[in-house]
Amino acid sequence: MRDEPWLSDDQQQVWRAFLRLSTQLNERVERDMQQAARMPHAYYLILAMLSESPDRSLRMNQLAEVTRASQSRVSHAVARLEEAGWVRRNPAPGDRRGQIAELTDAGFERLVEVAPSHAEAVRSIMFDPLSLEQLTNFGDICTTILAGLEPRSGSAADAADAEGG
């Protein structure tokens, strides 16, 4: 533990810049997705994750995990995507309660239609302002921070989970 409980001035400045960046980036991508595709970014992400999965399908709990959303939020979004004909739910084999979300052909076509505008928005907002060196450094920074957020194997929590506690 550090002696000083507060962030340094430099850390505070970077932290606040990161918060502004994160908020403004999310707002801009959401606004651009609504304007270009008339759907929330979360719906686009579900379509994209399903398109990248084997058989274009995932169990609902896996879909929640890869989209970093709650199961209830994903269930609600999938219901809306079903109404549009872009996703269908099927029972999971051997699991009465489990469901599998599957991207339909119409959903894949919709994804292919809107993906270029999404890629252009992300590219212009996030990557175009960076030099190649900055992009590489930013990737390294993100990877380093994300690695620190990953659960550590062999931790006390892992041991308790393995013992059922």
C-alpha cells in the first residue's frame, strides 16, 4: 500500500482525461450507430459477436459474457432483435432452461450492411488521430491494464470457488 492515499496530480489529470475520453467515445459511437443503423450499439455488438461464433450462435450466458452485459440486458436486446428477424432463440440441447441465440441470415445481412459505417466511425474517432507509434503504445497500455483486471488463477477467490465456498 502506498503512503499517500490520493492520486498524484499527474495521475488525477490522466484519470480525468480517461473518464472524459471513455464517456465521450461511448456517446459518440452510440449516436453514430443510432444515426447510421437505427439501432443501439449494444444490438450491433450482439449481432457482431454472433457472426464471429461457430454456427453464428452462442448460449445466452456466453453472449452476455462476450458483450460484457448482464443476462437480463442481453435477453431484452435479443427479444428486440428477434422481433426484427435478426436473431432467433433455440432451446439448448440437454438443458431445459438454457437457450441459444442464433444470428439469422437476415441478421447477418443487416450486420454486413451497417458494419462499414461502424468501422468508419470507430476509425475516424479513435484511430485516425493517432500515429502508428501512438497506436502501438495505446494497444500495449490497454493490454497491460486489462491483464491487471483479469482474475488471477490461484487466488484465494479461485480456491474458494473450487472448494464450493
